[in-house]
Amino acid sequence: MFVSSSIHANHADLIHDVAYDFYGRRMATCSSDQMIKIWDLKDNEEWVCTASWRCHLGSAWRVTWAHPEFGQVIATCSFDRTIAVWEEIAGTQTITSGGENDGGNNQTPSTVTNVAYGSQSANTNWIRRAYLVDPRTSVTGLQFAPRHLGLQLAAISTDGMLRIYEALDVMNLSQWRLQFDFGTKMAGSCLAWSQSRLDPPLIAVGSVSPNDPDTADNSDSLPAHHSMSHSTTHPTNTLVNGKLIIYEYSEVRRHWYLVEDVHALNDPIYDVSFAPHMGQSYHTLAVGSKELYILRIRPFNSNQSSSSMMKSKLNIHIFYT
């Protein structure tokens, strides 16, 4: 039995994303009003806003929680082409979104570095630990990797660039390394990490826009510090036809490879999410489009799969709801 209840979020504009933490007891919302709000579920089953602050200079598209092993950490992305990483710390002082003693200057996230943001009702503050400015267009998709892959963060932008960052030190979230930076050949709108620790990691990327070969280069996925001349080893310059593509990470070659272009899904895709892995021999992926689709994704057996990295390695069944 499902029970629904409404929450008066009091955002001044459209809410673009809602994300729960690992335990489902905390929730974050982000909006076109450039605000992020943190909600806690109290013992009486009421959601209470415990923190609220201006997180970006443009519409905030996505918010995601890291695994609690790494602390109370969230990341946000925005139309302003930036990614911000925030951490909650203990403290009793409340600081406004303009920063401590801003004197009415109404400083913005771009001018205040490592400033804590708090609330009147909680003895904690949120600090911006990192501000990632590599993207050149609006960042529309964002998600932390599952716990077993460490503290990694994947982001997709409207120019088709997929970036994967890794925290150099999980105890110091101000330092992030750009591990991979490559084109997906379509304007991205969302992404999701697979959750299985038994299979190679997958990243699913969705798009709402017509595919355009100009949205990305024809290089293979490369570590960010590698020369582009290395991309000739495994070319993947095939034009993407569907609105959903899936990348797989090769531990041997230390590259991400395009392994599936789901041609059957041609309508705009607004969100994707992998189900928690419960020991099955397959992945379950939910796709939000004009309809809700459930994809069951199985790797081909070694004697079935192609030796070419350019061809499909996955057996996908699509269920309509």
C-alpha cells in the first residue's frame, strides 16, 4: 500500500529535481529559483526543511547524495555551467547565503569560497567544498558513483560531454581530479550509474534533443590527462541514433566504451535510474520519457559477445508500463 503526502516546498520557481539520501530519511530539492533545500524526516513522519541556500547563479537542474560513508555530501549542477560539492558540518552559527557578515552585499556562490550555509532549526551548516568549472555549457545530469567505486562523480552537459571526477582525498573534498572527459555524440539530459559490484560499471546517458554529430568529437573515451592522439586505438565515431546510450568501463584498458545505443527509444528522455542490485544476473534501468520504460540489461556470454568494442555487448529487453 502506498501513501502519498504533499509538502509545501516554498520554492519560488519550478522544482527540477528531488533526491533522497541512502537511508531515505533526508531529501534535497533544487529549483529554477537557484535554491537548494534540505529536508529531514522527523519521528512524526513530517518532512521539515532544515537548510536552504542559493547554490548557483542559474537554474539548479540536479542534486545528488553521496554514500553516507563519505559524510553528508551532496552535489548540484546548473544552467550556469558549474558543478558544486557541498558538505554538512556540525556547528551552531547560522550564516546567510551571502556569507558571514556580508553587510548586505548579496554575494553569490561565485564570489564566496568555502562559505558555510545554515538554517535556524539545525545545529549544522553546509559548506561548499568544491566548485567545478570545466563544463562549457549547461550541466543537466549528475550522479555520484556507487560506494564500491569510491567517491566519484559523473556529469553530463548539453554539449554532449561526459565528465567523471574523483576525490583525491575523501577527507578533503576540496580537491577533485577530472578522470575522464569525452563526447557522447548527443546533447545529454540525464545519467545514471549501475549499482552492481559484480559486473563492470555502466553509465546510462539520456537525451531530450535531436542527436547531432557536432555535439561531440569522434574520440574514444580517454583519461583527461591523455593526449587525444591516443584515441585512434579504439575508434567509436559511429553516429548515435537513439536517445539512450550505455557506456561500460574496461578495467584492463582503463577506458569507458560505448557498448549500447538503444535505437528503440526515440522520444526525449528526461531521467534514468538503475535499481539497487540484489544479486540478480541483470541490471534494471528505469527510463522516464513520454512513457515509463523498464529495461532489463544482461551482458552477453563471452561466447556470444563480439570482440569489437564498436558493437553491442548487452542483451536488452524493454518493458512498457
